[in-house]
Amino acid sequence: MVSEREVLESVPTQLWIGAGVDATGGAEFPVYNPADGQILTHVADATPEDAMRALDAAAAVQADWAATPARERGEILRAVFEQLTARAEEFALLMTLEMGKALPESRNEVRYGAEFFRWFSEEAVRVHGRYLHAPSGTGRIMVHKQPVGPCLAITPWNFPLAMGTRKIGPALAAGCTMIVKPASETPLTMLLLAKLCSEAGLPDGVLSVITTKHSGAVTGPLLQDPRLRKLTFTGSTEVGRTLVEQSAHGLLRTSMELGGNAPFVVFDDADVDAAVQGAMLAKLRNGGEACTAANRFHVQSGVAAEFTTKLIEAMTASVTLGPGTDPDTTLGPLVNENQLNTVRDLVDDAVGAGATVRLGGKAPEGPGWFYPATILTDIPPGAKILREEVFGPVAPIVTFDTEDEGLAAANDTEFGLVSYVYTRDLDRALRVAEGLESGMVGINRGVISDPAAPFGGVKASGFGREGGTEGIEEYLSTKYIALT
């Protein structure tokens, strides 16, 4: 079993541009353990000049990587999958140390994140064009797919591994080079992954990782450089809008996986016990710090009391708050003090407006950024917690009477990433799924993410898809060749 000290010592703390390199000027910034607020280590704080060094490296090898046979690219991705799987405990522990989630959650993320390399290792050889005779009879049409070119990926802190692999896998499979800028809260996992990719045979310059506390200043010049051809971002809608504006100057290909406000709709005819099990997964997976987390529980009046009682019982019986490295812990700390304050403020606002705390609702004293599993009822319509993404282990429950009212309440948000529906009626399930304004819908399921499925949203939750056969298309350009 790898120790905390050993795993931290294995992580390169410099920038990764083909190898570990110091930041220009030698600046560093600390990475904290959310369980106690203590510093884990320091990593290089990149400058705009460092970002351009990474783009220089990506541009220099782009043509060679694009010309590398698809089978060879796929085999490298497969090797990364195998090595990542073999070192799962090491990566899981590292994620828990820097992000806070319980070790079982981190192990699940390693399995999920690694699968993107396996999936896209297989998709690399399935990039298809087409050939046909022009209907006019004047020639032939050939459609060819080519990599878009050097890409920039900006990833969030909540899934330090999977939010990177979901972008790196298809980019490399398509023949693109990539620069990753991970969140400053959780840079260690991505740095270790870059090192692993190099050890698995990925050529220098194909993948670089630049860590920084000054994201806008460092990535801004990249977005203005004509050599960069794509931006992919996962994070808040506010930041996403700014990045889209900045990327417009260079007409960059962009894909945006932004905020969510997922409704979890339970109808009177649902299997309530199954709905409670699904609610536990949809709410508490990753400690609630997930864009796919159920944010609002809309429960039809006929089963509202039963659902609420059973959800309270399930959380009370199965949730243990504590450091993520503790084997008894099922709910770790939030990632930082700002996130703790955000969750606390949303709960306090709802309670101040008349909501009732049925479970939790108060952060414990002591070190670390902990918040307990919380259930609220009697929430007034204007409460911020129904409008804003909680990103924490808080379940606000509201009721509705008719199917139309439930659907309208679920859609009453600017966001549209994922929705959850529980019903035994197949006609209702399909009818409601088609009426929900979201890019993904889970029917009688509390977890919907799958590397083989297209992940993404509508409205203020962004555009573009990651995963599935659609995921690689985000990194491909279409070329039409006219033949006689």
C-alpha cells in the first residue's frame, strides 16, 4: 500500500512540457489538504511565457502526431489505460489528498477516468469519412476528417483525473496535441498523469500541463495565438461565457461543459425505495461537488412525506463525515473554504426565508472544510438554493401536484445539463424525458455518466459533447475534396 508521503514525492511539481521544467522566474504556489487546511506541497506557478513554451512544443510536434498511424496512437492510449489501472490506488490517494473526497469515490473516479483512454484508444481507428458520386454527375465527392490542431483544455477541481482524461483521450486519438491547465486547487493528479503518459510512450510535446494561480493571465495569450485551434473547458457558466468571448477573436473551435441545476423528479407512481437509493447517488456522489449532482428534488405530493422520511433515514444510516483517507468516511470535506462558505450561505438563505432543516444544516467545528449531509423542506420559491448550483451535500425538497407542474418546475432554470426522473410508467418516462430541457436524462437511475455516452448540456450548461462516438468529433475538422 503506497503511503501519503510516497505518493506526494512521486508527483512532478514543475510544469510538464515534455518533462518537468521550472516556471519562468521560479514562482510556486501551495496545494492544500481540504481535510485539515495544511499545505501538501508547492507546484510551479506558470507565467504567460511558460504557456507559450507549451504551445511552441505542441505546435512543433502537431504534424508528426497527426501523421502517426491511428493504430499507434490508439496503442499508446491503451498503454496509458493499463498503467493508470495498475496504479489506481496511488492516483486515488493523491486525489483524496488534494480534493478531499472519500477514497471509495476516488477509486471510482480512477476507473471512470481511465476508461476514457480505453474507449478512445478504440475510437482512434474508427474515424471515418465518405466517398460518393456527385448527384449532378459532374464528379466525385470525398469527405475527409483531420485533427483540428493544438488544443487547450481548462479543467475543474472536482474530478481532478476524469475531467482531464475525458478531453485528453479524444484529442490524442484524433491526432491533436493538447495543453492542459488544471485547477489550482487540484493540480497534482494531472501532473502525475502527464508523467505517466510520457512513461507509456507519448512523444514529448504532445501533452503539456501548465499549473498556475493566475489562469486568465496565463491562458489569455494562448487564446489569441493563431496556432491554437481549439478550446475545451469544464467549469462555471460565468467563466465559460468569458472564455467564449475571448476565443471568438481567433474563431476557435470551442466546447463548453458548464454549470448545472439538475432536477430530480419523483412521481407518485415511482418505486420510492429505488428513488431514495438513486437520490443518494445523485446527491452525494463526489460529496455533491459535481455538475451532474441532483440540485433540486421535486417530489409529487402523494409520496413526498414517504420519500423525505426515507431519504433522512438513508443519509443518517449511511453517511459518515470525515477525512477522505479515513476508511470509515463516506463523505469527505469540501474542496476549500470558499466552497464551504457558498454552501453554508445557500442553506442559511433558505432557512432565513422559511425552509425547515430536516437533517444537518450546520458545519462542524474544527479544522478542515467539512459540511454534513443536509435535507431541507418547506423551501419558498424565491430561495437562492433553487436557482443556484449548491455543489455540496444539500438536498432541498419541494413538492408538486400534477405532471405538468412537475415538468414546469424542473425546467424553471437557465441551466440544462442533466435531469433525473423516477416513475414506473414508461409512457410518462418518455413523455417527461422528451419535455425536459436538458442534454441528458436519467430514467430511474441516479448516475448517468458513461465514457461510451455523449456527455453535455443545453442552455446555460454549454455546448459540445464529451464521450461516446460524438466525443472525438469535437477534435476533428471536415475537409471536402472534389474529384473528377
